[in-house]
Amino acid sequence: MKIVVIGGTGLIGKKLVSILQQQGHDAVAASPSSGVNTLTGAGLADAFKGAQVVVDVSNSPSFEETAVLNFFSTSARNIAAAELAAGVQHHVALSVVGADRMAHGGYMRAKVAQEGIIKDSGVPFTILRATQFFEFLAPIADVSLQDGAVHLPSALMQPVAAADVSAALADVATSKPVNGTLELTGPEKLPMAELVKTVLSAKKDLRTVVADPKATYFGYALDDSTLNPDSATPRIAPTRFEDWLRQAL
């Protein structure tokens, strides 16, 4: 089966392409470096020739509110048009658990807009919403500095290993479309401030982490449900935080 992975050279996409190829599929990485630009539509028609499945794990190069909304909305429309023309049978998209609860602005509003375009496109689809990746816990600290300390909410989150996300996407891509949304989460709920503090400590990063009830997550106020699945039966990824951290060091 030919499967095109848009964003196939990134953190999730590169591993996903490898998994699919190991399974015997004709998995192709599509990205600007290979001549495929979802924002302009360039290269999509050629990339989708003969493809049964398209998986979109691309990300916006800018998180500025207008730019990110334009990226996800325009890309989704261009991809859908090319898929319809090529007869693609299944569109798979990676999104974010809790996006609709934080859709009042910025990145999450853009992801919700992308999801809406996919649902209305006429192409059979599956949207996989994942919780935050373990790999992004340290970068959260970088955008949460205040007076020399990292201020973060103590709200519970249930992060997941990027490798587990790639594996779940491979399973979804080789299954029938559900024409709906699935959720993927890690196996443990832990306070955000505690998780980031543990990662920084393991990296010998001496910055102080403060559990601050007034702190936000990329500008979003959180409670214990915001970043966690809605579904009563989400997919539970196998990798525990302590095991990921040991492997990452």
C-alpha cells in the first residue's frame, strides 16, 4: 500500500515512515525538502499519485496566531483537494488532545480549524489526537520563565512518548477510516510542574521550577482535565515517564 506522510522528515514522521516501510508498505516522506509544499499546493498532485493513504503530521513553521491559522487551514484545503483528485481512500491527521477546550486563540484554534476542514472534505478520515509529548517537556520550561524561574501549573497531564505516537499512527493508517476522532495518551497522570522539574534535573539544568496556580501553558489556563482525554476509552501508550527519561538521557 502506498502511504504518503506529510511532514515525513520530522520527529513523528521520520519514525512513522520507518515503521511503515518495515511493515512492507510503500511509505513516502513528503516535505518542502522533497518538493511538496502544502501551503502553496506545490508537489501534492505528484506525491499523491497511486496513494491509498495520506498521513499529515506537518507543523506550522510559525506559531504566531495569524500565521499558524493560515498554515493549518490553507494546508488542509490544499491537501483535501489533491486527495479528492487522486482518489485517496483515507486521510489521517495528528492533532492535540484538549484542542477544542483551548480553541479561543493561537495554535489550538488553528488545529480545531484544520480538523473541521478535514471532516468536511469528503475524504474518509481518522483524526488522532495525542497528549503532549515527553520530548517537549523541556521546551515548555523555556517559554515559562518568569524572573529567572520556571513558573508552571500543577495541573495534571498525561504525556506520551513520540515513538508511541508514531506507532499508533502506523496502526491507524493501515486500518479502515473511522470518520471520527481517536485519542492517544500516556499511561500516567502527573503534575506538569513536577514532570518538567524532573526532566530539567535529569539534564543537570539548574533552573528553579515553581508550581504556580496562576501560571499558564502557552497562555492557556489549565485544570486537571484540560490536557487529558475526553474519551472513556482512549488508546493508552505503553511507555512510562521514568522509562522514557532513562532512555532519553
